[in-house]
Amino acid sequence: MTEERVLFVDDDSNLLAALNRRLRKTFDLELAVGPMQGLMLLEQSGPFAVVVADMRMPEMDGVEFLRRVKEISPDTVRIMLTGNADMQTAIDAVNRGNIFRFLTKPCPYETMTVAVQAGLEQYRLVTAERDLLEKTLMGSIKVLADMLSLASPLAFSRATRIRSYVRHIRHEMKLTNGWQYEIAGLLSEIGCVTLPTDLLERVYAQAPLSDEEKTMFETHPQVGAKLLGNIPRLKPIAQMIAAQQKPFKVYPADEQLSDEARTIALGAQILKVTLDFDQLVASGVPHREALAVLRAKHDDYNGQIVAALETMHFEKIGQIVKTVRVRDLIIGMIAHEDIEAVNGLLLVPKGQEITYPVLERLRNFSKRIGVVEPFRVMIQQEGAK
């Protein structure tokens, strides 16, 4: 299945057949008779690079149909084909459906070809920018996360678990702007670089804290947001992190929010669910019981997000525990117990993945100070999925 397919939607099957005969050698075409079949194809076989839809169709007009297309597949380029070239139709098409081109019937095949080719080029530009953003920016963000792993191993260990929860929720809920949610998860603890290690240890162990210590820990999301707020394209992520402790009940209904505000609110709600879930599990509560706790607190947690997290398989299928020394470590292994220096300094907390900077840190400590060896790690069995 190619990524540059074109979907034509019209209630006139004869017109679709004619378009298919004339354009099938030029484009990778799919045809849908009517808007409902078009939406079904989009859901089941998408994404499509370009969607061309007729204005006058039963059940749903072309403007509404293309608005729905935008919701399902925001990157898809939308073209309107109509026999009514009135100004209001054009205005509605542009305002509600964000139409790329507006073509009138009868439309010469040459004109149609040029419009669709322009739509494909626009799709390439949009997706190339998105890919560049996701891959390049994610690479830069990984550097920040690696620095967190060196400055605060406990916080980084938690952040990597949060990212895995967020990634699962993103795919389960079929969310757009998924890269923003994943980065927010990975950097949710970035403000913890300003906190003492012993304070984090007591927080994660749910040990009693003084009022001053509680205040210090509760400010780390705002600290993290300030650290990220001035980085281009990360302002929405910074706002998600700043709001990660807010209960679900404080948010207004989605229809009262702009698209950007809705994304930020949802990101903060995802962080609230995953962070509190992780805290419960870290304190010894079994995964399913922790989920039940969240499910019962309707005012604190978004029920849709909790339901999405419930579908995650928490069992470590395909992993085995092995006792190793520093010289045996490979990137991708996961610490099955705390790894400490001989002077008692925590180097890698239980559950943290061994990344390149973590491995280099362990090697340096092993040479200069010494590491308590051997220790246990989890590794992926060969052939496990």
C-alpha cells in the first residue's frame, strides 16, 4: 500500500468509473460511492494523500464530508468538486473543510490531473515537514533525556516508563500530534534535575515528607516548563508538563477549547494518569489494582485515558533475567535491580534501560571508583516478539 493514494468520493458511480478509466494510469486510485463508504475507506484503509469529493451527495454534503476527513486524517489534502459554483459554497468549503482546491463540473481531465498532482505535492511538503520535526526534534530531545539520565537516574527511569505508557495510549486512542505527547512523557521529570537525590528517593518510595519538601517537589513541573518554554516548537509541551498535576475536573468541555488548547489539555491529562499510575506501581500496588484506583476517581482522571492504559500488556513477555558485570552490558538491557557505585551512589535505578550515556557512565565509574558487581539485568530473548 503506497502512501500517496488518491480517494475519489461521489454518489455517481458512472462518473467514478469514468475517472478511474482516465486517471488510473496516472494515480493510485481508490473509489467510494457516497460519503459513508468514503469515511469507511478512510478509517480502514487510510491514510490517503488526496481526497476529491463531490459537493452534492446524499446523507452528507461534500463540505461536511471533507470536514470529517480533516478530523480523521489532518495531513490529507482535500479537493472539492461541484456543479454549483456559487460563492457561499466556496466560502463554506474553505472555512469548514480547509479545502486545497475548488473545482467545478464539468471538470476537464487535464484540469483534474493538475489539481491532484498539486495536492500530492502539498501532501509531500506537509508530511516531509512533519517527519523532519518528529525525527530531528526527537533526536534533540533524546539528548536532553540522556542528560537527565546522568543528572538524575531516578527521574530518568521514571520518565522512560511514562513515555512507554504514553506511547501505548497514543496508539490506542489514535491521537494526532502523537510526537508532542511522547516528548511530554519523556521530559515530564526534567524539572527534577534541580531536586536533591535523597528527596526523589523518598518521594518515589512514598516516605513522609516535610511541608517544605512537598512544596519543593510539587514545583518541579513548573521548573521543567520554564526550562523547555523557550525552545522552538516545545511551548505546548512545556504547558502540558506545567499542568501535569491538575485533576480532570478542572478542564472545560472540549468544545470550549481551541485545537491547540485541547491538545495541551489532553497531554496534561495523559501525564496525570500515567504519572500517578506509575507512582502507585512503584509503591508496590499491582498494575491492575492501580488501574482500578484511577478508574474509581472520576474527578481526578480522564476515564478514556485510563481505559486506553488498561489495554496495555504489563507482563515482560520474552524477557529473562541474567546476572552480569559492567563489561557484559549491552545497550537496550534493563536494570533488574539498583546498580550502585562502591561508595553507595545510585548509578542506575531498577527498571532503567541501559542507553549509551548510561553505559559510558557505568564504565567510567567501574574504572575510577568501582561498581557493585555482579548485578541483574533483563534481556530480550532471541526470537521473542
